[in-house]
Amino acid sequence: MPQTPQNSQSPQSRLTIGMAGFGTVGSGLARVLDENRQWITERTGRELVIKTILVRDLAKPRAWPVPQGATLTADPAVLTDDPEIDVLVELMGGIAAPHAIIQRALEAGKHVVTANKALLAEDGYDLYRLAERKNVGLHHEASVAGGIPIVQTLKESLAGNRIGSLVGILNGTANYILSEMTSNGLDFATALAQAQELGYAEADPTLDIEGHDTAHKLVLLIRLAYGLDYPYAELPVQGIAGIDRMDIEFARELGFRIKLLAQVREVDGRLEAGVFPTLVKHTFLIARVGGAYNAIRLEGNAVGPVFLHGLGAGSLPTASAVLADLMTVARGAAPHNTGFQRQVPPRADILPPADAESSYYVRAMVPDNPGVLRDLAGAMADHSISIAQAIQKGQDQRGVPLVFMTHAARASAIQGAIAQVQAAGLLLAPPVCYRVLQ
């Protein structure tokens, strides 16, 4: 007979929740639980009730009222050690403190629902092992792409597929900035300031604009799609900080949009993955994803291409994903935390980033001298790079922009050609080099 998770209750009983954090997502969850209470009970046969909420400052004004019957506490043990609490919802952020709270809750036999992608990507394996030993759930639908149900899709709906590739816009802040630069002609600094003013970007936007938030999510998606560990520290990551409006305009003229993409694909049994600003043909659906929205395109060997699109952050979309996990717990489903029988996946066989092949967009700022175009093209030929298109524009105060679109080439070849022209003193500024999505 199947083993029953600890703390499972009869279908008509309550599911009692302890929540760590009552900020944007926590208050959104309280709101959805209140507004959809009858609907949730009809679908699960159980009433979901928040009993205790852990906060840092008990006196701080709340954006949403504390749920009726719930109490606030500043002591984590009140959540983790209360035998009446069935599931811990962790919405704190950070790594060390949430790790300790989740570990203590799992040790007490409680299910856990978390949105903490950084914790799971960088320091989560011991928690998966502990959840397996205690036969409880460690759920994290809200950790990737907000309201888009990608975690459950990979764990359940597409579990019988071999995933050949996955490409995603996984950060709404970066996508908003690039969308504003493309649609309204803003420069990077202005678009970032606007994103901060609207609440899409944090006061310190480093994780978003440098690509690390996207990278955390990609690590989790690789585990779910391939059952393999691609260590976060080894993932190539290039953010969008300082993207030049000139390149946005060149991309548009060439029929492309620039997007910050998380990418993984299987190449001869090895995984090629990374986070990069990428030129995407304007006719592709993912190129048309604007504002703070997220999107994921994946290819399964049975289902073919699948495209998911929705809000990647925000109070209610992320709360929706947290609620989906809570309803899974309420129904008494088996934990099935990673989507595979093994809780700690083996290390991926990684294709060295230098060996990855792609077409490239390259822009060089050069002096208006005879022979410069010849010398740059010659450097590419020296590294066996085939040029698909070359554009020379009028001069500005920074020099003459030369743009090359290449056929597929190894990253090492592109790097070698760039190093050669830099050593020859042909450039007035560091070159810009972005992948092109095929």
C-alpha cells in the first residue's frame, strides 16, 4: 500500500498553515485564500486556514489585514514546533534563515511550500533528502516564473517526455527594461529608473539585471526537465546591465528583438546552458513577450513545442502558485518533490561553454580608416567564422559602428577573433557580442 505522508488528515478536515513572511506574496496569499475560500474547499474537500505568521517587526503596518483568527509572531519556533500546523509556507527570501526554518519544519514532519529559488538552487539538496526521509512535501511552484505553472508541468504533465530544449524569459524586471528600450526608445538607465518607480525593480536591482535571478530559476528547471544537477556556480551568466540603445536599434533593423533568455538544450548527450542577452527573430512568440511578463518555450520528444506565458511576479500571480502547492498538499498527494525517484540528481555532463555553438551579433566601434572592415573580417576568417551580414553605419562621437551577423560559430572562435582585433588596436571601445536564438 502507498505510504501516507505525515500530518495527512481526513478529506473534510482543515489544513493548518504557518507562514514565514507577510510581505507582497504573503499578503497576496491571504487575500486569495479569503476571496476563493469556498472554491478551494470545493476542489480539495478541506478548508485552508492560516494559524500563525512569522514576521520580523510585529508593529509594522500591514498592506493586507492579518487573516481572521491568525496571530503574528517573531519566534520561528512557534511555527516549526506547533503540532497543529501541517504545512510551513516560506516567503521570507534569503538563504541562511529560511534554510534553518525549513529544516526544522521538515524535521517536525511538516510539509513545506516555498518560493525561494536562491535557496533551492544554491543550498537545497539536504532539504530534499530530509523531506524524502520524513515522507513530506517540499514544493516550490512559485520559485520559477511566478504564476506560470512550469514546475508542475515538468513534474507531471510532461513527465513522460524527453526535453530537448528549453528557452525562457524568467525575469520580469529585465524584460520590462528591454521592452521599454525597444518600444519607447529609452536608454538603459531611464528604463531601470522607471521600473523601480513602478515597483518592478528593487532599489538594488543587481540580481535581476545581472542575470542571477534568472540563473537560479534555470538551475531548478534543469533539475526538473532533465533530472540532472547543473551547478549554479558553473552556469555562464551575462546580464543586461548597460545594454546600449544602439544595439536595440540595430537588432530592430535586422528583424530581431533583444531578450534576456535562460537557455538549455541537449547536445550529443551533454547539456549546454546559460543566461544571455539574445537576439530573437521578431516573428517568434517569445520575442513578443513584453513588459513584466515571463514566457517559457520547451520542446518535448512526444508533445513537440509547448509555449507558456504569464505574469512572472507580483502579489497575486505568485500567490496563485503558492496556493497550487497548498492544494496539492490538501489533497494528500504523494510528495514527489523533484519529479524523479532520486532526490539528489547526478551531476550533468556539461558541454564546456567555450564549445557551445551559436550565431552571433557583433558590434565594433572603429576609427573611420580605410581597411578596418577588411581587417575585422580577416580576424573572423582566421578563426573560421563565416559572416552572414555586415552593416556599416554613419559615424558618431564614439567612432564608426560595424555590425556583423555570423553563421553558427563556437564561442571560443568568437572570443579568439575579438581578442585578435583588440590586440591589433582596431577598436575604440569594447565590442558588443550577443547570441542569436535559432
